[in-house]
Amino acid sequence: MSETTSLPGGTWHLGDLTVTRFGYGAMQLAGPGVMGPPADHDGALAVLREAAGLGITHVDTAGAYGPRLTNQLIREALHPYPESLHIVTKVGAVRDQRGGWPPARQPEELRRAVQENLQDLGLAALDVVNLRLGDAQGPRPGSLAEPFETLAELQRQGLIRHLGVSNATAEQVAEAQAIAPIVCVQNLYNLAYRRDDELIDDLAGKGIAYVPFFPLGGFTPLQSTALSAVATRLDATPMSVALAWLLRRSPNILLIAGTSSVAHLRENVAGAGLSLSDEDLAELDRIGHRQG
């Protein structure tokens, strides 16, 4: 599934779309709490243009970011999009006035969300749409049939090219696959939080991408004495080690580390290319076994 690219990790295929395994997550481009405009509008545009300039062809976003503002920034910075650039978005949640993420999975809500994504991104069809499930505390059990069938119908209408799920249980992933093909699963996963290890391996065997959100720990950055020890030994930052480990963990893992800084974006790209020895990997694996 991987091909040669100057970015760490090579490429992966989301259905018929080729994307760099090192991608960019646009969530941090919005204001505090992922609400409102960025403090530095031109700086946000510069980050997106730098991502494209570095050769990144996988941009992750959602209409709920801002809300809608992040998608509008992507359009302002990058439209008309290069043929190689692919944008992955999410539907299934909206924002309330307190900054919460209430679910919005009724058919009419999903159809409206898809139309808003198309409008804000300036697209006739969305490359990939993930159905966001669960809540802020994580996946929740229950059938996804009705909302996922709604997205499958929009796919048949030509408004969506490929489907995926986010914040989903293994059972929900299997249920989605029984309704329509999926090209990716986007769940919480990182070096210390590894509850999806079995799911990742299962998806890899099926050629389905696994896209960890909060790959660096999210709002609580990863901290571990073992991680720090490996980073010190390699004269690297702990975050570089954590990104490099994800790319080594499985070939179907795609990175969408986000930042609002051009310098930090460049650091992430360089860090993900860090070479880890078998000794490093063994030491890092023990973190997940203790904390996952």
C-alpha cells in the first residue's frame, strides 16, 4: 500500500485516493476551544499553504471546527485544490453555544452537514466523510445503521466518494462495513493509549486506514519517563519519538498531527522521520502495555 514520497511513511490508498501517511489535522486552526476565528488569520493560511508546499496530500477537518470556519480557511488558502490534495471531513456532531459537541446524526442533520461542507470547502463532492459517533468521553455502544445508511445514500448520489467512521467501537466498524465499504477509521490512539491495537491489525489486513486522533495526547500531551529516555538518547523531542513510533506501529496508520504554527509543522514532519531501533521500539511498547 505504501509508495515513495519525500515525507515520512510514504503513502497509503484511501480507496482510489493516494494520500501521504503524514497528513495535517486542521482542528487547531480555529480559536480557543475550537470555536471562533483564529487569533492570526494570515498565520492560519500560511500553515495550510506550508502543508501543501511540503507535499502533504491528506488534510483532515470537520464542519464543527469553528464551526465552519476551519473549512472556510482551507478553501481560502488552497482553492482551487491541487489534484493530488484530498480533504477528509467528519459529520455527526455540531457545536453548541457553550462549546459542547452534541450529536447531530438524524438524516436531515447529516444531509445539511454534507451540504455545508461542500459549500464551505468549495467542492462538488467530498473525498472522504467520517461519521462521528460516541461523545467527548469516547465511543459508545449502539447501532450506527440509520446515520451510516444516510451517508451511503449521499455517496450513491455522488456527493461523497468514500466513507469512514470516527470514535467508533470495533462492533460499529464491522456494522458499517456490512452497510457500505469504508476506507478509514479515526479513533483515539497514541503511544500511551493503545486500546485499538487489535482493531488496527485487523484493519491493516483489510487495507483500511487507521487514523489516530490526538496522536500526541491531545489537550494533555504525552508524558512518560520511558518516552523521555528514548528521546534523550536520540537527541530528539518526545513528540518526535511519539510520531515516529506511530508510523512504525503499522503501515495503515495515517498521521494528522495538528498545529497552528509553520515552524511546529516543519518540526513534526522532521520528527516523524526519526529512525527508531529495535531497542527503542521495545522500550516504547512497554509504555502502552502499562497504560493502554
